[in-house]
Amino acid sequence: MCTSAESQDPYCLREGESARLLAGHPWRRFAVLGDSVAEGLAEPVPGYSEVQLADRIAAELRATAPGFEYLNLGHRGLRTREIRERQLVPALAFHPDLALVVCGGNDAFPATYRPDPVADELRTMVVALQESGAEVITVGLYNVSYSPSTEIADWLRPGLRKRMQTLSERTKAIAEELGTLHVNLTAHPAATDPNLYSSDGRHGNARSDAIALAEAVRTLGTHLEKTRQHARGN
């Protein structure tokens, strides 16, 4: 259940919304691949759940699906190539029917970011998961250049902002190319709010996770409704 501030946040889930949107969903095996966003390093915010994002998504899915299984392979500090090298094989061995892939932030943070190789690694993971029978969720990350942290020098912010935007655009293009479910947090109206970010300058906080949860659940709910309409021939 949402805590007080979260339940009143206009961008977060309303009471009963998740159960309504996810009722009857078909997924029973959920795998998460990624970096610290997948692992969960969001700082606490008073009035918001301290449960990390991937765990919260899994909990919402489990609430309406008896026998639901969840594997989180996320680990902090990894670049996209390392995520593919270390996590793709165990993810496939889990035989997921739904997979969340969160990556690219550690590639785009430094000025050495090269968009094409990062995009190729993401595409490889998505294709492999889809070919194994999983529906895949990709994510356009929050743009951490808006963090107020003193860990990011002001002169570095324009370049970082551009790189994070490029990463988001390339991820969205892959989502459209391959037909993934896509959660675009980069374009969220709250994404430029400095209060959405942790003090380390690299991550969102508990409020950002609550908003991301709402966007993920709504994306899944919209997909389910479209699938049902198609099955009805509408």
C-alpha cells in the first residue's frame, strides 16, 4: 500500500489502480537485467516506500498472479556490455515471460559514451529475450543532469544532459524497432525536478521510483487492454 505522501502525489499510483490495470495478466516469470537502477539504490524520501523499483514492480505483478516467480540480476556499476555478458545467459535460463532491461546510464555518464555500441548491446539482449518467448520492457532513464548534487560540476551538466538524452532517444528507437513495451522516464514532466534525484548525482530517489512504478504499471495495463481488444476483434 502506498504511504501518505506517495498516495497524494499526482504522478503516483492511486489506491486500487494497479490491481485494476494488472487484473488477469498472463505473466508468471519476471526477469530483471541491468545496473544499479535494476538493483535498487534510490535514497529514501519521507512518505514514499523504501522498496526499490524492480521489487515494487514484481510485487504488483505477484499480487494478482499466484505462483509468480521473480529473478533480479541487476548489479550496480555495470555498463551495457557487461550486463549482456554477465546477465543474459542466466536470464534466459530462468525462462521469463516478461523481462525488464535497464541499462546505459553508466555508459552515458562519462564523455567517452559511444551510442552505437551501447545500442547494439541493448538490441542483442532484447532480441534474445524476445526469441526465448519473453515480452520485454525497456526504459528511457531519468536525466540525472538535473540532479542538484554538487558531485556534478556545473560545467559538466550540458554534456551529460545531451548524452543522457541521446541514450534515451536510442533506447526509444530500439523499442519502436523491436516492439518492446517502453517506459519513457526521460520525457516525464517531473524529470526536470531536482527533488527527484539522490544526493550522489547518479540516481533517482524513492519518489522517482514511485513515479517509475506508476509509469511501468500503466504501460503494462495499456498493453493488456490493447491485447484484449485485439482478441475481441475490436
